[in-house]
Amino acid sequence: MKRVFSGVRPTGKLHLGNYQGAVLNYVRLQDEYKCVYCVVDIHALTTLSETPMLQANINDMFMDLLAAGVDPEKAILFVQSHVPEINELAMLLGMVTPLSWLLRVPTFKEKARQHPENVNYGLVGYPVLMAADILLYKADIVPVGIDQQPHLELTREIVRTFNQRFGHTFDEPQAKLTEFPLVVGLDGKDKMSKSLNNHIEISATPEETQKRVMTAVTDPARIRKNDPGHPDVCNVFKLHQQFNTAEVPTICEECKKGNIGCVECKRKLANCINESLAPLRERRIALEAKPDYIKEVMNDGAKRASVIAKSTIEEVRARMNLR
Ligand code: SF4
């Protein structure tokens, strides 16, 4: 069985966009591959200037992943910094990574533009840390969206350079291109995102979900309840297409005829989201009551990840004549 690696930033509670875009894929992959899923807390530090919420965010992410169906019996689920070999490998891979490669990475340029006050060494070295994540666990496959492909290509370049200098140590990881459904945020403009506050958390209560859905932007041309609507330009309709497929044809027709009001349409959407997430939310509430179990899963994941990490780092040290 081939090994898959994927990392997720501890940004707090997962929202519907993360869930549809990545987490459901995690759950599918764990039946076909040996999966290593990592909550990448060190990566989070590249853009954080303060860390009071970091542990709470890691816990929330862990509970959401478990509630969503990531199975610690099938996959290795752990926290990046709990396996300290990651720091050593990132440092060693840094020795074969020209600075010019890192400076041309689009995400670095974008983040540097957005936060000129916090352009740190860790931020520019972010792709090296990412390469270390993948290579420490000798992953064969990395699930990526099209926009993340340049990052993986950089990892492959690092592998080629390392192997050329020190002998064959790593295989080049392959991308598994995933057709992530893009979930548009409640603002109807951008991708659903916590930082834009246009999201719905998967662990929100039914009442919170209802309240959030009611704020969603709809067809701007529809002023009165009976005006014929244009579902093709309506964000709420897009969300129905993802979360309420059974009712899509009826809603489309009724909206065009002006037979359904936006409030009722949003209520239907909220009900459907609540219904489909009810089992997940129940599991999430049960997990919240078992902090010792969460710790146990974290420790066990780190132990299993450490076995692979220690063997890789031994091999790398030997290749580089460090012992
Ligand atoms: Fe959008 Fe529904 Fe209103 Fe039509 S009825 S404009 S699909 S929210």
C-alpha cells in the first residue's frame, strides 16, 4: 500500500469549505492508502505573531477531524511538533535548497505583501518545512489542489538535488490531483474562509447555522418576494447544489417563477446542512467530553509517526556523513 501525507493548519474549528474540500477526501483516502495526517502547528507559527490560542486550535482541529471520520486505527493522526525530527530534516534540506527557489514561491510573495511587518525566516523557509513533512514520512502521494502544485514541484526539486549530492535517499512524491469542490462563502464573492468571516463551522449548533445562513447574499436583482429570481447567480443556490442536491431542480424552478422567497429558501438550506451534519456534531460533542481520549490519540499518532521519522533521519544523517 502506498503512503499518503497531508498536513492541515490548526486554524481552529473546521468550516464547510474545509470539510467538503479536504476532510471528506481524507476519509476516503484512508481506505485505499496508508495515510499520515498531520496537524501542522509549526507551519502555523510562520504567520502567527502570538500563540495564546494555538493549543485550543490544535484540539479543535483534532476533534473535528475525528468527528468527520478520520479513523486513528486506519490513519496516523498526529501533531507536527510532537515528532521533533521534523526540525532537523527541515534544517538539513535547507542546505540543498537555493534561496532563489524560495523567493519565487507565489504564496511567499503574497504573504510578504499582506504582512510586511512579519516577513520572517520561517516564512521564506515554509516550502522546505513542507518538503520535510512529506519526506520525513517517505510519502509516495500528496493530495493537492491545482494551486498547490508548485509547492509539490519544489519538494520534488529538493529531492532531485539531495539525491544527486548524497545518493538516492528519497523517491519523488507524486501529486494526487483532487477535484476539490469550491465552496463559496456567505458573502457570495470569495472562497469560504475563516479570515473573511464568510464561513459556517461544521460544529456550529443548528441555531448558529440557521443564523449564519440567513446572512447569506442572494440574487441582488430580487427585491420583492415574488420577483422572478436567477438561481444561476445566487450564492444560496450554489450552496443548495452542494448540500441539498435532492431539492435543487424544485428550488431552481420555484425561484425562477417567484414562488419561493429567499428566507424560506435559506431556511431549507440551513435545515439540510443541519440534518447532514447531525451525526458528525453528535460525535464532536461526545469527543469534547473525553479530553483524555484525545490526548491518547495524539500520543499514539506521534509514537507511530516517530518510528518512520527516526528511521528516515538516521538514513539522512548517514548520507550526509553526520555520524
Ligand atoms: Fe437564491 Fe433561493 Fe432566493 Fe432564488 S429563492 S434567489 S435560489 S435564495
